[in-house]
Amino acid sequence: DAKTTQPPSMDCAEGRAANLPCNHSTISGNEYVYWYRQIHSQGPQYIIHGLKNNETNEMASLIITEDRKSSTLILPHATLRDTAVYYCIVRVATGPHLVFGKGTRLSVIA
Amino acid sequence: DSGVTQTPKHLITATGQRVTLRCSPRSGDLSVYWYQQSLDQGLQFLIQYYNGEERAKGNILERFSAQQFPDLHSELNLSSLELGDSALYFCASSVSTGELFFGEGSRLTVL
């Protein structure tokens, strides 16, 4: 799997948009960008994934740059329950297991 | 609720003992993955099964073993337990190898 780089921590005010960046400069053409989060010792939760087009679901939006070397996960209206560690992972869709890095610890502040 | 069920949720045992963790995947999912997360550590991949066959192996100790049964549930066996084996053990399942859905984990404490 291509390696990703994420900031270790970020803060966000409640109700504001949380923008979590991820660099994946060595991503291959058939590798997707996946985002997961882990809320305090719970099982990791799938958020969203994309190949090259921007994606949106009920949880978040994923913006992938045109050169695919970086992406941003956007939580449009962060709540206290969004406080978690967010993981950006790149892999082929039919690839092996997920390789988790250290992720970004997002703290949503009231 | 991810649909993945892990039992037991908590387990306390002594060094040298053996324990078995159980995972029931989501209905229809053929792949099962096991991960270990020690205190303040990242998620470490242990092993993957697909439809009863071992598909991939990660940082799994020789004292640990796993299997997936015909009904697709999986068990992770941990033997000769050491203090350092205390961790959260997560199981995940997927229908192909797309999104993984994780259970809530089994917290193992070795005293």
C-alpha cells in the first residue's frame, strides 16, 4: 500500500466544518483513498472512499486533488461525537487488508 | 452497529493461559480479518481468512492461531499468554475486499 501522511492532531469548533488533510504522493492509478475513524477504543468505522472523483455521503465529503497526490476529508458540521482518530488509507479495491497509520486525532471543542 | 459480533467483550486471565476470541461476520461476508491494538498503539493486522482459507498473514505471533469455520465465523486462539498480549482485538469482515466493517472488539487483560 502507498504510504500516507496526516497531521497528528487537529482541533475544530463544534458546528464548524472539519477539514482533515492527507498526502499520498506515491498513490498508484488503481488505488483508492479510504477514510476510517476510531472513536475512543471502539471498532474503526468506515467513512468514505474514492478513486479520483469527489465523493459525498451522509457522513462526509471526500475531495481528491486532480493529481491524486492528496485528499481532504470534510465533516461539514462537526459535533462533539466526531471527536476521534481519523485514518487515511490507500489501497486497491481488491487489495489486501487495511494498513493503519497513526492517523489524525480530531478534537471537536464546544 | 456494524453487524460484526465479537465475544467476549472483556476477558481477564493470567500469564501462561490460553483464550479463544470469537467473531461472527456480517451476513454474506466471506472475508474475516483480525487486528490487535495495544494501549496507545496503532492497529496491527494479524491475519485474514477468506471463505475458510487463510488469505494473508501479518504480525501474528506463533503463539497465536486462527481459523474460519464453514459457517464463516472465526476464532482467534491466543496461548502461553504474556503481559504484553494485553490489548484490544478487533475482528472485521468484508463482502469482497472493499470496505471493512469492524466489531466492537474484545479487550484482553493478562495479569
